[in-house]
Amino acid sequence: MNFSLFLLSVEERNLLLTKLGEELGLRKYSPQTVKAYSNIIENLLASEKSPRDFLLQYTSKSSSSIRLVYFALQFFFEKVLHQPFDEHIPLAKQSSKLPSVLNKEEVNQLFSVTYNLKHRLVLILLYYSGMRLHELINLCWEDFDFQRGTIHLKTTKGSKDRVVFLHEKIRTMIQHFNLQMKGFVLQSNLGKKYDQRSIQMIVRQAARKAGINKRVTPHTLRHSFATHLLEAGADIRSIQTLLGHKNLQTTQIYTHVANKDIQKLADLL
């Protein structure tokens, strides 16, 4: 490994960061990934450390954080520097933690304590569609097909469009709005698109008001959506399609938290 790489001038570092952005853009990586990779590589270049020593700084972090840094380093060396990445650096094992899931009573309580209609729409869209946070933020009115009863998600992970059902609860909630159905669905009073922090705060505040002691995030509602469908008897592959998972193995994690089969065992006693 050529460690003189980390003794570059500011101009040379900026050039590499620009090239990194170009390579990520050409491969249509999400804005979130571009930002994360760019920050990681910028810190790497400023640290003047080897990739291994740099990665060691993250050993106290979560498995997903370490893996993110690893993949950023690997991409930088292979796609930007055109150098082989150090094969002796191990990839941290993926976390085997089960997702946190709300029961249906807790979900309904979130809705009932949220009096702001637009905030309630946020919660209902997250739960009754299972969409990701960035998919919700970029959701446009033109993505709804009220006649066919579908929502066309276009800004998705991996840039793979998918269609989910338009639940009657969402349709009913939309009828409460006297809005011009044009542009982004979730906009502030100033006409600006909601950002991630705004959505996260809406979910967090609703959970606090509802007295839910679990850690509740926008993704918790997506987990709950999938788990409740599975418990109701939905086919695992149908859930995979709705969630937009590339691999069935990713969706199968919900079989470990679904109460249906666990309850059957309890009934044997």
C-alpha cells in the first residue's frame, strides 16, 4: 500500500474527493451514501493513517457503522485509486439484532395522540405502506393512482422502482386535506420539502405522547408493517416485494419477531 497517499496537498485531496463523487454518481448511489462515503474518505485523507488503523477507530461503534466505513474504503481504493483493497482487513460481521416492532395497539395510539393532520399523515404513510424514510420524503402526489389503488415509489434504495398498495386508511386521511395535489406530498407551510430530521422528530414525539417506552423511529413503523402482515398470513415473498428487498433473506428476519408461530407454541402448554 502506498501510504504517501495520505501526505497529499489540500488540492490533491479535493481532487480525489471530487473523483469519488463522480464514481458514486455514475453508479447512481443514493445521496445519503454519497455523503457518508465522502465524509469517511475526507476523514481518512486528513488522518494520514493506514486503512487498517483508520478502521480501528470505529471498533467501539456498531457493526453497521464499521461495515459502512469498510465499504467506503473498499470503494475508494478500488474505484477511485484503482488499487486493490487490503485483503487482510476483515469485514465486521453483520449485526444479528432483531428489529424493534410495535403492536397494533401501540400503532393506533401513535395516531390517536397526533392531532396535527399532516403529522398524522406522516405516521399513516409510514405504517400503511412500509416505505423507507427517504422514499416518504420524496413522495409526490403524481405517485398516487387513486383509481388503481397503488403508490409508485420512484426514489428507492438501489434506484429500483416498486409499486405498493394504497391502503384505505391513507386514502381516507388524504381526504382530510384541502391541498393542491401537486409536487411533494409533505411540505412545510413555507412550501419546502420535509427533511429527515423533521420526520424523525414527528415519530419520536408521537411515541413520547403515546407513552411508548420502546425506541421508535420511522423504520420501526416499516418493521411493524412487515411483521403485522406476516402475522396476518401474508406470503413472505409478497412482503419482500412490498418492502423492495433484493434478497429474501433480508425479509426473513421478520419471521423471528412475528408472534403467529410463537403463539402456536404457547398454545401447546
